[in-house]
Amino acid sequence: MLSVLRHQPGFAHGVHPPEAKEDTRDLRIKQFPFAPVMIVPLLQHTGRPALPVVREAQEVMRGQLLAEPDGDMSVAMHAPATGVIQRIALAPGVSGRMAPAIFLQPFPGSSQEVAEGIPCELHSATPEEILQAIQNAGIVGLGGAAFPTHVKLRVPADRTIDTLIVNGVECEPYLTTDHRVMVEQQGDIFTGIRYLLKATGAGRAMIAVEGNKREVANSLAAALPADLPASVHVVPVKYPQGAEKMLIRALLDREVPSGGLPSDVDVVTVNVATCAEIGRLLPHGRGIQERVITIGGPGIRKKGNYRIPIGTPLRFALEYASMDERVSRVFLGGPMMGQALSSLDIPITKGTSGFIAFTETRTAARHEFPCIHCAYCVDACPLFLNPSQLGQLAKAGQYERMADEYHLLDCFECGSCSYVCPAHIPLVQRFRAAKAQIRKRRAAS
């Protein structure tokens, strides 16, 4: 009998946006070509920028170390192609800020091959050596947060981890990268789980898959190695089921405290694509120089799931995928939690899970109306916050009150409140701006 368990909804509220995954979920991962110039930002993660170890005009091999970590809250960067370093200079990022980057020109006919490095031997490596290998490989959370994985896996001295959750829910509309990784890289996932169990000391792993990917769950369960203490769990189709707090509640009936971390309830969660990269890279001593990305939406003709080199300019990728000339908006990530881009002149980074292009007919401007206190947003919020009240406080600039009295910092910006608001109030955008102001003020105090 297959090791697939069904669970009732583990959290209240949430929403059910259209899934919009049918265009790409059955399309196999394709290798992407190299752009004429690759732009590798030195800050693709939460923390400090990596420090370059190459110089301008230097020739490098694909997978070669370009920049080393600058302290614990930093990860390494590797060459996405064999070529020559044009320059090391500032380049625009997703936020609009200029940040240091390495400009790499691939050689014509550059191979996709990556040289072998020094492997991290699973059976002999200590937990700390595994964490160091993950940092050296430049691995961050590939679900979109881009938090350094080795830091996330480090267990506090006063805690023990009993469960590793591998998050393959992928509840964001349009995105199917995790879906394809679970279909095509099952061996990498299982190897990654072995590294993660040893690194964290967890006794078991739970692979979570949403109900709209039931055939994937069955396939994973059937392929599980007999000696791997892991099981596959199907969770209901509901947004934001993939948020780690929601998932922990659904699978284990444990509640992460306000302001707390999964380790507070003896759990570590890792995105399934991150897990697969650990299993793909560590046995060969390689660094991450590419990742799987969904290119989709009504404005894309050649929709698909592509393994794209890190540093590929977004404009090049969209042109390769045959973007419709009527495209009016491109989201980095999905339409719920993703970010609408003001410029296409940015590079793809490790945290890019997809980009979705919409035409003018799908993104017509909507007029914002005053709040009518319908409480739809309150009913939608999975954390039982009061988005209506928070929105009014944000408009009045009462940021500290938002944090102290109404728990703004617990919000993980899932977008459920904005999705259901009949007045079209951009609640999430206001919350992001308020958080930025709070962080700025607290840093200055």
C-alpha cells in the first residue's frame, strides 16, 4: 500500500484562487541557452553580499567559484557558464536598487558540463560539515525567500528537531517548478533528505504534496527507498497551504508561536527544490549555477519549465519564451506573493521560482474605493489578523501601533486579503511599506 496520507484542512481561513497550472504542469524541464552576457549579483540571498574572488578579464569555467561567503549570513556564487569576466560593477536588482554584480560573457559554444568538485560524503560527513558544504554550494531557499539554507538548518542549542518537512505544496497559481522537480528528480530529493536528516538530527521526513498533484504524490510514495524514514502526505488544495506555519499545523497540529520559528516546535521545513539541489550538488562537490523556473501566463507563447542559468537577463529569457507584444505586466514569482516588475533589465537569481506575464486585458487598472468594513479580509487571513484595521493604520502612518497592537510582523504577505477585497485596496503593498518603515526606525534607534 502506498505511503500517502490524506489530511483534513489544518488551518482556518485562506482562499481558493484559480490554480492556472494546466499549461505547464505536464511540460518536462528543458535546458535554457546561455545569454550573450550573464549578470551574477553578489547578493542573491538574505544577508551579506558574497566577496568576489575573480578579477576582470579572467577566464572562468562553468561552476567555478566566483565569490565566497562573507561571514555566516552569506553564501558562495558560482559561474553559470564558461567564459570571461567582463567587469565587476553595479547592476539593477528586483527592488530597483543597484548592487554589485559580476558580468560574465560566455564563450561561443560553451558547454553545459560542470566540473566535479570535492564531494561531501554523506556517510562520513558530520552535521557541521554538511552545513558548510551547503553554504559553499551557495544553496538558498529556492521557494522564493532565498534565506541561506545552512543557517535555516542549524538547530539552536536548546532545541532538538524531530521532523523534517519537505514542502512540495506549491500553492501559488501558475507555478509548476516544484511539480516537475518532484516528477523528474525523485532520486535527488531522496538523497537530499538523507543529507538533511543527518544535518538536523531529525528522525523522520514528511513530504507534503497538494491534492492537485495526487499522481505526483503516488509516484513519490511508490519510489521511496525502503530504508528512508520518510512518508508522503497529501494536503488539501487551499491557499496559502504552502506557508510553513500553515503546513506545520496541517501535518503535525503544532502551532508556531507569534514571532517564533519552526524549530520552536521541533520542526525544520525545506522547499522540495532546495532539497533536490542538495541531493544533486553535494555528492559531486558542485555549486548551484542554475535552477528550474516556470515561464508562463497569458503573455507567453512558449510556456514551460526551464532549467535556467543564474544571471540570465530577464529580458533575454522572455524573448526566448516568445513574449506577447501586448504584455503589460510581469510578475516575478506568482501573482499572489510575487512582485510586479517595473523593469525587465534585471538578472534571474537563485530566489526566482518563475515569472508570469499578463496582457493588458488581464491587468486592467482597478479603481480603489474606501473600505466598507465587509470583513472579507478578516475571514481570509490565515493568521487571524485584522487586515482592514492594519490597512487604515498604515494609511495613517501609525506603523508602531500596527506592530505592537495588531501583530503586523506576523504577516507573511500571502496576499489573501488583497485578493478578496471588493474595494481593491492594496493591503499587502501597504503592509510591506509599513514593515520597511518599522525596520528603518528600529535600526536607527
